[in-house]
Amino acid sequence: VEVVVRVAPTASPAELWAAAAVASMGARIFGHVATPTIALPRPNPWGARTLAAVTGVSRHGRRGRCTIVRRITIGDVPHAPPADLYVGGDDWTARVSRVGPVATGRCPMGGLGLQAAAALAVGEVLKELLPGVPTVALDDELTWSLLDGRVTTPSSPPGLPPAPGGETRGRGQARTTRPTPPIVALLGAGSVGSSAAALLALSGVPGTVDVVDPDTFDPRRNAYRCPGVPVAERGAKADWAAEVLRAAGWEARSHRATVAAWAGEHGRPGYPGFRGMALVSVDNVDGRREAAELMAWSTVSAGVAGMALHAQRHLPVDDLACPYCDLVDTGHWRDRGRLYARFGLTKPRLQALLTGDTLTADD
């Protein structure tokens, strides 16, 4: 199988980055990926000067010699035969189609929706080629909103909150605001965290970020799971992500440490806690608990298991479950009674929760 990535030389940076995402994901999975040698805007996570170079740094091992028996084409260029899949969208919308080209809208934040469309397109190719796996394939066209997860076009993109002192109003003038630079903590820089770093670097909205991960990249294990990272990377995960974001204008700090060690020194745990958004993707239960205790103003808990992805957002003291709740083994909670008692949770109260009672702010 050969996956052919099409993109016009006159394409916008967002369209080129989406084509690079298709090339990077495809080169890690399929034996052959063909891309045009078109200049790629820099900086970019792969450090590549051309789209073809992205394919090169994303391929695990040497490409074998074989006969191409099937070609799957993604993307559209003028005067070319019809493609198998088309991608489009804007910052907040992903569009994938099998019936014809789809439009690309304004992408002042680097085309987050286009990146989602690229991932969906690669997923459609996988569905065609994986034998014996039950799938739901795209029949015609999909429009998916990144704002609310609905399969429709969002009515309007969200506004960015004003920075303190950023509002101005003169006589006869409309109010104007400047966006607040985001404050982010990437707690884990593996498959989810490195992909998030790559997308933030392409967004064009720099801010402040702390990247926390004690681990290093291993090409044998990480090549297929980290499409934003060159497969030969062997350095510290936190250092790689921080450098990519620093090159894109972020104030980035790397920490080769556990979440607990970083939080104890930098995180100021306890409400109001970390004054920013924490993306938690560490792959162990203790790290998830430590991230929950950070009490970030907004916590996005994300993780992967096989080909499944979960992502959910939490706010502190909102009477709902915390980012750690899903990881508690309720089948053995009695064995951890002493630990829960430290938090003020008695066995009768735990039993009430397990039989259907609702969490309260006291819990």
C-alpha cells in the first residue's frame, strides 16, 4: 500500500502543516508514503524544511522494496484525478470527505481543526486496511466541531479572555481586548503530551508552559505513538517538548521530574492551586493522583490504551468527580480505608457513594 499526500505549493501554512501531519502519521504505519517536495513553514515540530523531509524523519527503519498493489490518495490539487479522501476545515472545525474537495476556512491559530481532520483521514485509511477489526467507516462526508464534539459546524468560535488591564474604551470607540497569554502545564510528554506540544507550537498563540516528565524517548517504543516527534529522538521527553515550544515563542521550562516533585516546588497545590490549564497524560495511577491534588484552574485528563482515547475536562470544587476518580479501584476500596480516612472519608460515606449517592463539595 502506498499513501499519496497531495497539497498545492500555494497552500496556506495551516494546510501544509495538516499535510505534514498526514505524512508523519502515515510514514509510521504504512510501508510507502509519497509526498511532494514543498517548502514547509518553520519552525515546526519535525524540524523539517520540506514536506518530504517530514516523511523521512517519521519513517521507522528503512523502506523495503515491494510492488505497490494499491494507492490511497489524500488531499486535492488542481487538475488532478479524484482523491480517495479530502481534508478541510478551520481552527474549530474538522472536515473529511470521500465525495469531493472540502473548503478550508480561516486558521489564525494554525488550523487545529485541520490537524483533527488529518488524524481522522489517517484513521479512515486504517479502517480500510486492518483485517478483522470491526469499524464504522465514513461513507460520504463528516463535519466535526472541536468546540462541542458535535458533528456539525459550530455557530461561532469562542472568544479569548482579556488580560488584566487589557480592556480599553474611548469615547465613541468599541471595546477592544488583547488575548491573555495561556499558562499551561504538560504533565507527561509521551504520546498525548508530545502531540499537544506540537499543536501548541503550531497555534501561533505563545504563552507560558512547564513540561514535566522524567522519561526519555525510546525509538523502539515511541516511534508509532508520537507523530509530532522524529522517530530517531532519544533525548528527554520534557526537554524535547520545551524546546519545540520555545522555538515557537513560548516561555517554556522543562522538568525531568515526577508530577509530585514538580508540584511541590512549582505547583502550589491546594485551591486555588495552579493558575492555568494542566494537561495530565501520565501513565501511572500515582501520577494521576498527584496531578489531581495540584488543583489546577482547569485540568484536562487524557490518555490512550491501545487504539482508544479518553479526554475529559475538570474544574476545581465544582461538585463533580475529580481527575483521579476514574482511576480508583472501587473493588478494593476497603483495603485502603486508612488512606481514605486521611482525607476525611469514612467507610459509611464511601459505601453511600458506591451505592449511588452524589459527590458533594465536602467529598
